[in-house]
Amino acid sequence: MRLARALPALPARQKQVPRLNYVEQQRPRDIGAQLQVTASRVCQVLRRAIDTLRATVISV
């Protein structure tokens, strides 16, 4: 439940990238092409989203 409350607080891009990666099972290269960024940037955004969610869920 804490995760469900933490998700809406993320910036738009940090919500979109994990959804595309985990829910729609797209590869970083494909996500990057869709968002017009590099696959490396997609990985960075994904890592930041995970770190932010982890910190938020642990602190609650």
C-alpha cells in the first residue's frame, strides 16, 4: 500500500519509464526511441525512480 501512495509523487518521466519497462516489458532501447532519449538515459531514470520509491517506502 505504501508503494501505491508513493507512485503518484514521482515526476512524470519517473512514472512512465518503469511502467514501460516492467508493465509493458519494453527494453531500454525501445523506451529511449519512444521518448527520444538514449537507452543509457532510460536506465538512469529507471534507477532514480527505483531509488526514490525505495527511500519513500522505507521512510513511511
